Amino acid sequence: MAFLFLPEQLISTLVLLLVLALYVKCSRSKNPLYINWPIIGILPSLVLNFYRFHDYVNHLLSFSGHSFKVPIASMGSFVTCDPANVQHIFTSNHANYPKGEGFADIFNVTSGSLFTADGESCRRQRARYQSALSSPGFVAFTTKCCHDKVEKGLLPFFTRAARNRTLLDINDLIGRLVFDLYATSVFDVDPGLLSFDMPPVQLADAMDTVMEVGFFQIIVPAFCWKVMRSLNIGPERKLAAAQAVLRGFTMEMIETRRKIGTHIGPEEQAPASSSMDILSNFIDDLEYNTDDLLQATLITHMIAGRDTISTTLPWVFYNLAKNPHVVSRIRNELAPLVSRKETFIASTTMTFEPEEVKALVYLQATLMESLRLYPPIPIERKAVAASDVMPSGHEVCAQDIIIVSLYSMGRMEDLWGADCKEYKPERWLSKDGVMLRHVPSHKFLAFNSGPRLCLGKDIAITQMKTVVASVMWSFDMEVFGDQGIEPKLSCLLQMKNGLKLKVQKREM
């Protein structure tokens, strides 16, 4: 009867041989974090290191010469941070590297809008967006919104925390500030999230969910999340609920505006006091005549502005709290502005006008340095339309997926020097320190590059400079304890557990 046990012995032997083979493969690998298994590719390594995804990819790219191609469960993927490849993908041969249908499937809540558009639709919508964002009325409207929200919303929180010696979660606070700011600029409605009673942030949480689930969908094979979506399970169930919240809110805003009428007609006929919010600019545009497209467009505006700034500013304050000498230089740059304000009293807070801070070079350098180390969008996903050869020599095939690591680009010694992991705003200054040093967008991709260069770049920088200048002039801060600051797994490089700061009024 011994032959009855033969199948079990055979299976045990095969399992043992497989384990030995895996051990030999790992021990012989020059890079144990990067093992390309048959059929499943690097999926096991990716799963094991998913919790530290960006550092894991950065390690692989450093080891592989800034680019590598590897299948992940039969899905061809090319990962790079090589500036020559980036220029090829985003500028010189950009038509071959669209966002693609897969990207539109992932972010279907913005389907049809500029966020997911390619080709002629992208060019046409960019021109429309540019017209709206650059109109004098809109610029004046957003400038006033930013100043008022900082003065009446943000600074009172700092004043209270300094007086009561309580901690501030700057991540939560900035998130509330920026959501209010962009809800106002898009809908002319202030949700009032930045108030002392700290109301629920359901809409902001829904936007975060879209980005967290989107990250999961970008990284794992498409068939995995598509099965989940069809069954409405796992992250897809959470995503569906978040999308319903966003669509419900935007539809409510659209219907309310239709009942009361738009705030403006053609700009030349609008009274000087009229609002110039985004909804007013698009609601009567015949190209946006379907509710789905109008909703997607409004959600795109919220994502483009709110997510970028609310993700960046906490990292800026983190870096400033860790580097008081940088804060001193910011204050030196602000001092001449303050001296011209006749009504300034040392015991009060100071809110700077967006126009005042535009020309401040060192202040902008502090922002750029934070964007280098902590880009709000840490990876970019591109599709491949036709087979091509990269400047690095790697071949990509039609239907492959390209992942560009902005996080790794900011940590390349070849670009930034041996001190690339240090926070040094001075690296952005000219030799005489009076001008910003130009860095090509294919080397610094925080605001994208080529035909998709960020349309709201100047608005975002000015708003962030306004916030940082107003806070750092009046308050000192330090990071509380050892919080283990780390990024969330998301399409945004948000702080996973927030950032608690100790704040005190600056002595002048």
C-alpha cells in the first residue's frame, strides 16, 4: 500500500525543490528587492514592499541606472526617473504617450474632462481652462478669497493654539483651508470647514478616497480591480461611495445655480462686484452642455487646485519647523514689506497680500525645495500608443504602461548633487542669490512638462507663498515629539498620520 503515499511524497518533493530554487534565486540576486519571477514578474516583491512604495521604487531605480522594464503579472511596465526619458515622454514625443483609456477608467469620476483627456479634446479644453484661469475677474476673485481665508480663517487658529498652548494638526488645518478656498473659487460657496467647531470633512475625505483607490488601481494589474469593481467589493466599494458624494455635491451646486441664474454673462457685461467662480464660467458653455461633463470638469478643478496645495503645504511647514535658519531668511525677506505697512502692530498677526509676495525669491525657493523632495503627485502614469525606444536604450511596446517617479527624480545625485536628500532652498538661487535658478521641467516635474504644463502653476505658487509668509512672520513652530512622519499610499504624497506642531507667538 506504500504506493498510495507516492502523490503526497511527490508533491512534498516538488515543494521542497521549489523552495530551494527560490532561495538560490534570492541569494544569487545582486538586488534581492528586485526579483523577476516567471509569469508573476516582480509582483511578490512589490506586495512585500508596498507599504514603502516610493522608497522601494527609488531603491530599484538607483540600482538600475534610473530606468527598468519588468512585467508585473504579464503587464508590461517601464519605470523611469531619467530626465532624458522624461523629456522624450512628456515633450519631444508626447503624442505617443497619452494618458490613455486605462487612466480614464481609473479616474472615471472625471471622465471626459481635462484630467483624463488626450489629443484634440485635451488641446481644446486647455485653451478653455486657460481663458477662465487668466481672466482678470477670476484672478481678482481668487486673490481676495485667499487673503480673506488666511486672515479670518487660518491665523485665528494659530493665535488660539499659541495662547492656549495646544497642538495644531497642520495637515488637517491646511486641508480645511484649501478645501474652503477652492470650493469658493469653483462654486462661490464657502463650506466653512476651517472653523473652530471643526465640522466633518466628508467631501474632502471623498476626494482623498478617489486618490487612494486610484493609486491602488495604477499599481496592481487592471484585471484585479476590474473584477472588484464588477463585484462592488474591496476598495471599489469605497470608491463608488466617494464618487457618489462628489457627484451629489457638484450636481447640487449646478442645480442651485441654474435656479438663481449665473453670476455673470460675458465678462465685459459683468458688474465689477460680480463673482467670477469657475461654475459661472462653464455653466452656459455649449461644449459643457451635459451634466456628466460639467460635473467632471468641476471635480477636476477641485482636484487640480485643492489636492496639490493641501498636499504640499504640510511638507513645507514640516521642513521649515526643522530648519529655523530658513525661517530667519524668509523673515528677512518679508521685513521690507512689513516696514511699509503703517498700521502694523507687533502684537498682532500680519496677512500679506498675494501681490506682495509674488516677487519674493527666497520664499519661493523654500517652496520649490519642498516640491523637489515631496512632490504632491509622486508618480505619473502614461500609456504607450506605439512601440518606441527610449533615450536610455529601453524598448517599450504598444499597450505598455510607463510609471515616472517624480519622488525619485528629486533624489537623484546626478541632478541635485551629493546633498540631494537635504533640504536646502539655496540650491534654487542664482550665484548672487537675487534670482531663482532655472531648472528645466523635465528635470523638475512637479508642475508637469510639455503640452500638459500645469495651467494653475502661478496661482498655486502665489497662494502658497501667501499662506507661508503670513504664518511664518507671526509664529514660531516646532514638530511635536517623534511622530514618524511618512507618506500615505495615494496618488498624492499626503502625510499618513498628520503633522502635529507646537506653536507660539513670535517675539518681535
